[in-house]
Amino acid sequence: VDAVIKAYRLYLEQCPQPPEGPLLALTRAWTLVRFVESGLLELSSCNCCGGNFITHAHQPVGSFACSLCQPPSRAVKRRKLSRDAADIIPQLLDEQIEQAV
């Protein structure tokens, strides 16, 4: 318990806090510690950058890539298309042809 409280105080000192309060509450920190101790979560290394991250305990060994090295598909920015339908349709068709080839 003392180690969690000391670690949380260090977190509050070192991480800038938004006006609405800390991003990680003490209750959430305590829950994460319990999950790690019970084996639900574990420390895994990213197979690209080598950084350490908390992951699900049943993640296959050597298969983890962090969200910085492998962003989720929804995070990839696509080029903006014109709102005019005449401009959108040919570009979409070109993309579909490229994907098919």
C-alpha cells in the first residue's frame, strides 16, 4: 500500500495535471496494481521500439506492438476529398482499382 501511495505521489509530481484533475486517479492506479498482482495484466516489450507497456496477460510472446509503432486503423489520416460528388466518385474508383490490383 505504501509503495502505491508513494508511486502515485511521484506521478502527481512528475506529470502535468489538466485543470479538471489528474488523468490517473488513485483508485484507478490501485486497480491496475491489483490486476498486475493477480496476473490479469503484465509488462510487455514492444517488438518494434522495445518500450515497456502494460498489456493483457495472455498476449502471445513477441507479438505486441505499441500504438505508436502500429497505430490503430482509425488513427490513420486519409487525404481529404472534395465535397463535390463529381470530384469524389473518380477518386474513389481509382482507389478501388489500385486496391484490386
